[in-house]
Amino acid sequence: MRTSIKILAAAMLCTTCTAFGAGGGQMPSMGSGGMETHNSGPQSPEDQARSQYNAGVRAVGKADELGADAARQTDAKKQAKVLEKSKTAYVAAMKRFMKAVELYPSMYEAWNYVGYTNRKIGNFEAALVAYDRALALKPGYLEAIEYRGHAYLGLNRLSEAKEAYLTLFASNRKLASQLLAGMQAWVGGHRNNAEGIDNAMLESFASWVSERSTIASRTAGLTREGGSAAW
């Protein structure tokens, strides 16, 4: 049990910094003409959706901080307690994002966060559905591709996680490095607790991750951090 909690905390810490670093900032309320508005009149469904989205982003920030705190805990009971608080915050955030997409179904950023919050509480299949919806609304949405890569890892769908990484590596090295960090955490966690993973599969994936890490390090100077790697 102690090992499982530590693995979960490490995985949460590994992806804690990705929420706001992957295009997760708040949105201003907009009037019908696309201008920011501060009036106190009735809000449009789109404005209501943005309000829900912004509240969700704040809740995600709180949840991410709790996840990072849990990863630092050395006492298993304290760690479990903080993780439970983090999960509660993610659920609260998810409800906000679900309300946002109910009000404004084409808000792909909110769908992305529906996926993120589901993934953080272990609902990987639901997360994939939300990421796919975000990508249907905005094809090539790199932030959703990165987040979906982490969900693939949660389901041990390693070939699809690899594809996500290669897509990111060719387009945005910063997001690629975040997914690679998740892959490294997955390898470390499963070496401590295989959870039914075939050893040959684990070692093959570990070797691939190591090779990609070497390639990324050797080519880091060829592109600006976070910029396009294609030339």
C-alpha cells in the first residue's frame, strides 16, 4: 500500500507543472462583439462558460499544489490524506469544466481540462473521450495530444503514448519533454510495482524511453525551448 501511494504521488508530481504550462491560463469574459466586458448585466452562455472555466482553472491549481505536496510527504498516512484532498479538488474542478462544455460545447480548452481532471483521479477512459473531443474541435491541439499521451500511459497503451511523444517532438519540444518525464516516471513506478505488466514489454519501453531521452539531449541545441523542432 505504501509503495502504491508513493508511485501515485510521484506520477502526480511529474505532471503537476503541465496544467498551466500547456495553455491552461484563464480567459477574460467577452461580450458579443469579442471585447472584454465587465458589465453586470445577464451573461451569455459563452460568458457563463468562461466563468466556469476560470473557476475550474483555479481549482486545478489548488489540486496540483496538493499533489506536489503529497509527493514530498514521507509519512504514508499523511501522504494519503493530502492525495485525497487533491482528488477532491480535481473533482470540483472537473464539475466546473463539465458545466463549461454544457454551456459552450465548442470550448476545446474546457474539454481538454475535462480530460485532465478525469485523468488525475484515475478515470483514464473518460479522459481519452474528452481529449478526443478537444482534438475534434481543434485538430492538432498539441496540449491535448500531450495530456492524452499521459492518459495512454495510465492505461498501459504504450504504442499510442510513443506516437504522441513523436508528434510532440516534431512540433513542440517543451510539451514533448513533459510527456517524456511522464514516461520515465511510468517506467520507474512499474519497476517498483509491475502491476501485471509483462517484463519484456516493460524493458522494451524503458529502452525506448532511454533512447529518446538521449536523442532529445543531443538535439536540444537545434531548437528553441518549446519551439518547433521541424526545419
